[in-house]
Amino acid sequence: MEEAISRTKKETKFLLTYKFRAYPSVLLEYRMENWLYVLCNLYNHALEERKRTWKEEKKTITYSHQQNSLPELKKKDPTLKLVHSQVLQDCLRRVDNAFWKFFRKEAKYPKKKKLSEYNSFTFPQVWMKQKDRLVEVIKLEKIKIRLHREIDWTRARTVTIKREPSGKWYVCITVEVELDEILKEAQEKAVGIDLGVKNLATTSEGEFVEHPKFLQRPERRLKREQKKLSRKEKGSNNRERQRKRVAKIHEEVKNARRDFLHKVSRYLVNNYDHISFENLNIKGLVQSSSLAKLILDAGWGTLITFATYKAVMAGARVVRVDPSYTTQDCSVCGFRVPKTLAERLHECPECGAVMDRDYNASVNILQKGLARLKGGRVGATRT
């Protein structure tokens, strides 16, 4: 299960998204592929319309204007009538959101999407009906899903149907939940987490979570299949089949990693009330490090994200602290001991403390996190 959480306008409510595996029939899959084709064309048309109008007339087209022009577009392009009207409106909202993210400098200037990149459509309102393991969707038909948990359909807000690169389909249902229903009693236990390559996570309690290296086992098979893909003729059916084989391996690695990180984050949230992580610049580390593959395979950012939203649900708190000198400073006396990456042991010449370098860093992270939670500052470090 993949969960996503965000605050609604009322502070006491949250939106949780649950992801279920779908098994559409061949006919239904063909119809949904057609929907994605139509929506991708609409997305690119709306994007070009905005760019052209600004270039020629220096005017900005709003979402309301493009939404009101949908009836005229349907007359010109009858294929738009095959798709539900509110799904078409959601497509236009995606264009509008893409431009707003660009204006807020959160993303680059929007570009046209390929058909392979436009892989989902959303029903802003829920008309779905559930019967056993079947979900009935308006303008489509019944979809068989793997219902691993019960859903309160009276609280469902949106439904998104998504196609993965491997060709698998998923139904993502967003449900509104009251905050009082998911909060737990505060345990007032704090922990610092040091993220690394040898050990995925080291806690200030002395626990070590080994790096599973999800990509290491299927790496040879992945290289072999990617080499086969590079030899296939572009646009051929053989290339498309081979592309799905490669995407399936990537999906297996991704699912294994996310499952493991979900379990680690759940353990942390269930056992601690205050969790401190380093505020790492992962993009910068990947660009300048020879350990880029191991860093990306570890999924540091995903673990922090999972722990953050689970902590909100559980009434806990996650803080990110400055990572400067957390490995070099002695957690006992504060003396700074420079180390290379190859040195795995912290030995302080000032106080004589000897411990694992990752454990030493996790204790420093905990101290910084507690100081931040209390609104104070960490004491001066002796050098």
C-alpha cells in the first residue's frame, strides 16, 4: 500500500491515498489507453494555446477560459466526447498547476508530454460503487482490484487510475480522515537517525539497519535486458515488449525498496515520539560522490518522507537538523575529530571515547534535534 498525506483547509482533517492493484479486462484496458491518448493530446493542445497566446498577444489564458472552451473543442474533436467531462477538466487543471509551479520557481517551464509520460487520469468526484472486489467506474466498466483493506466510500474524495511503465494498472483512492481517529498518545521518546551507505540507518539507541542493496541482486539481469533493448529497432513491437521487460525489473526493485522503507518508517514512528534526521542535500551528494548508485538505492529521501507523514498521522514529530560535523564531533565531549570516509571508528583523543562513527553521528543528530524542538541551540563545539 502506498499512502500519501496532505492537509485540507480544516486543520483537523487529512487526505489519505490508498493504492490498489487493478486487473482490467482486455477491452477495458484498450478503452483506458484511448482515454490516455485523448488526454495527452488535450494536455499538449492546452499547453500550446497558452504559449501561443502569450507570444502573440502577451495575454495569459486562465484555467476557467480553457474549461469554458471545452464544448467548442468537442465539436472539432469528437474523440473528447469519449472521456468523462470532469476527467477532461482535471487534465486542464494539470496544465494550470504546471504553470503555477513554474511561476513559483518550483519547476521548469512546462513541456509537451509524450504518450508514455501521460499515465494517469483522475475523477475529481467519486461516483464509484464497490461490490466484492469489483469497482464500477462511470463511462467505463467494472474493474477488478486487489482490495487489501476496506474503504469507507462515503469519505472518498477523488479516484485516480494509473498505468505503470511495466503495463500494470492501479486504482488510487483518496479518503478524508479525521485527525482524532489517527492520533496516538505521545510517548515522549526521542531518537536520532544517521543515514548511511554501509548501514541504511543507525539510531541513537544503538540499533543498526543494514543496507539491503535492492539493485545489487537483479543488476546483472537488468544490464542484460537493457542491452537487448538497445539493439531493438525503435518503434517496433519487439522493442515495446522488451521495454516492458526492463520496466518490470525496475518496478520490482522499486516495490521492494518502498516496502522495506515503509516497514522501517513504521517501526520508527510506532516506537518514538520525536525523530531527528539530517537535512541532507541528496542531489548534491549524488552529483559529487562515487557512491551515487548506493545512495540512490538506499532511498534516504523516501525514508524521511515516509517517516514524516506517518509521524503526522501518529501524533509524533520529525525534525531535520544541520548535518555539519555530526560525524566529526565527539558526542561525549564535543571535541572535533576529523575523519575520512574509510574510517569507521570514532576515537576521541580528548575524552577517550571509542564508538562506531555512525552511532556517534546519530547521538549528535539527536542532540541537535532536541535543541531545535526546545527552541534552543546546541552548545558550542570545542575544536
